[in-house]
Amino acid sequence: MNKTSDLRGVVSLMIPVADVTDQTALKKLNRLLTDDLDFHDQDSRYASHSFHAFPAKFPPQLPAKFIQSLTNPGETVLDPMMGSGTTVLEAFLLGREAIGFDIDPLALLLTKTKITPIHPHQVMALGREIVHRAKVSFHYRRDEIEHELSTCWDEETKEFINYWFAKDVQIALKAILNEIEKVDDEDIKDFFKLSFSAIIITKSGGVSLALDLAHTRPHRVGRAVDWNGNVVCDFRREHAHTKRVSSKKIRSPFEEFERRYTQNVRAFREIGFFTDQMNMFEYFDKPVSRLKPYVAIGNAQCIPVNSSSVDLIVTSPPYASNAIDYMRAHKFSLVWFGYTIAELTTHRRKYIGAEGTRDVLLHNLPPNTMDTIERLSLKDRKKGIVLHRYYSEMKNVLSEMFRVLKPGGTAVFVVGNSNIRGQDVSIPECLSEIGTSLGFLVPGIGIRRLDRNRRMMPTSTTINNESQIQQRMHEEYVIGFYKPLRIQEL
């Protein structure tokens, strides 16, 4: 049963009172929002930003712009839905105190690895040793590894593995992972685990039998050939109804893993990001004093941060109605790290924007937002509840952001719009209205034109008017929420 709550606590009973200082800050924020936010001609793969594929990443120049303009070195920048950690890394590189949370375990592994210095020579030598020992196991301990594969998952997870990974690939991946698990240093182990994940989740599907994992739209290929030229699967009969049967050549997991960790070490080398060179960030014109970031698993609806302690928030909330299903792709890696399909399915239901409608708490929302929900409910009652859940959860998020921000602080949202059942559900307008009802001042909404490939959105050469993705993939919106210095309690 769905429950409805008023959720009118102290925050929602506050009326902002903008003084001269606030007006100056609002004008500055509005100028930033009306600037060029596209960044199409700029390199977004510097530092460790290119470590791992992640859907719908915004370019690092975007958070960097707001961090540099709205905070000073040493101040606190938060991303409570950190995803690939772009904001956290940029805040760290710019000398701010960075804090990040996410509910997704792969997001935590990715962000933690991107901000943790390593010793390059040690990692390269250890990587070569991992690959060598894994190859020996692949050739001489196959039976033992196959037995491990038959016992390390429950039946549902094993069925998933067998469907998406050819047998030799399974043995190779397990051999590599066994060697990674022997690494004593947890930071270095995480570095190699992320490189392992990156050869699975890629635009081409990596070493699995899937395509489009990076776009969270995986589908199994019709035919696959391994690195030795052997046909490892042929599902053409299953795909007989399609005009074109997709195929791929699966590269050697050993070669791909070595290529990936080498590439990631090289990315760190470009900025001198090593344990013995912490002050040699050669990417920048002058040295910057850096504070160690704090990242952890956390829910943006209940941010584990003290009230009035954050100077700036830059984040990108999920799309409504689960339009980008992160777990659909991330489970391809997470099952190798010990998660079961059942555990990941349960975890997925906790994500903001998920489509579950049982036992969800639905809040009373501002009038235009409620009107948008009611119009969708007339077309599709269940979708209306899903949208109501999304806006209710986003009210929780905005309420928490208002709480943790210092007076005079700003939250910057990078959001995409959604079209559900042919209806524009007005994401930027509704979120702005909800934020205003909680006490925020919203000076404007910026527009960012998307470079579809670089934003890593699902793309297609054909137009599908029923596709949520295609209907809002051309641009996204940047909302500025300002917490005034003074508020009046009713």
C-alpha cells in the first residue's frame, strides 16, 4: 500500500529573506548558469576521470566551474549522489575538502580508486605478476578453477554468469580475480578490482557476451568468437526475428586487464598522483594543498553530514522512472565481487527513481508538481505513482541538502528531463518548485547541450518517439539552489 505524508517539518515552514548579500550571490550564480555549460571542445579524460565507463557522466569542467567560482581552497564540497566521482575528484584536485556518498557499491569502488594515490612501479610490477600467475592457473589449474566456479555462486547468479560469459572467459576472469584477492594492500587491491571491472563494463561489452553495458542497455550478441578464433557462442536462431545479427570478437581477458591497469597507471602518472609524489600535480600551473576526500556508501535522503557544514553541493540526480538503470549494467561486475543477483535486485529497489510502488511513502508536494503527477496518473496510474515516488524522494534529498548547507551555500543540480507515456514530466521545473517550497532561492536554470557520445547516453541511428532516452537526450538542465543567509520561521 502507498502511504502519503505531509512532510512539513521545520525546513518546509521557512520563508527565505534575501538581503543585499544574498542578492549579490544570486546574481553571480545566475551568471554562472547562463554561461556556456557545454564544454564540447574540452578534454574530459584527464587525470583519473577515464578509469572506468559510467553512464551519463557530466564533464569534469562543469563541477570545476562552480567549485572554483563559489568556494575557496579548504572549503567543503559535497556530492551525495557521486556516481563516478567527478565532483569529488575535481574538488580534491582544486584543494577543497571533498565528501561523497552513493548507494551503488561500484560507484564507491570507482570514486575511491580515482582519488587514492598509488606507487606506480609497485603496481606495474604487481600487475605483471598477477597476469603471469593467472595465465599459469588458466592453463594448468583449469579443473580446480572450474570447480570453484561451480561452488561460488547460488543457482540464480550462476545462471546469470553462464548466460553472459563464455566458459573460457569465466575461467580467465576467475584466475585473475583469485590473484587480485591475494594482494595485501587494500588500496592497491581496489585499484586492480576496478581495472578488472573496466574490462567487463565497456561500450562494446568488454569480455562478456553483451553489448552496450556502458549505456546500461545490455543485449547478448548473436555470435561471438574468442581471442583464439574459436566460436564460443552462436545464438543466431534466437535472433532470427531481427534483420541484423550482432557479433563480436572477445579479446583475451589477460591482455585486456593488463592494458587497462597500465592505462590507469599512466593516467595517474600524468598528474604525478603517487604515494611518493603527493605535491607534484603537474597537470596544474602551481601546487595545490590537498585534503584527503571522504567517500562512503550513503543515501542522499539521509546524508550523514552535520547541519550547516557544507559550502557547495554539485550533483546529478538520477532520471525519473529508472530511465538509466545503473544496476542493470553494474551487476555484470559486482557478481564477480561476491554479490548475488538476488542481493543486487533488492539493493536496486532502494535507488531514487526506481519503479517499485509497494510500501512507498508519497509526500504532499507543491501544486504544479502535484498537477504534473495527476496528469500522468490519468494516462497510467502506476507510472503516476512512480513519478510521485520520484518527486517525494527528491523532496527528501533537497530537504537534506538544505539542512547540511551553510547559510549562503549553493546546491547545483545537473538533471535530465523525462518524457513518460508521451508526457513531459517537467523535471527541472518541478525540482525547482520543490526546492523553493523548502526555503531555497532558485535564480535560474541553465541549459547544457549534450554531446551524446561523450555524455555516454544510449544512442541510436533511428528515431523512436516512444523512447524516453531519445526524447530527452539532446540537452540537460543545471539548477542552482541557494540557501539564504536568513530565513523567517512561520
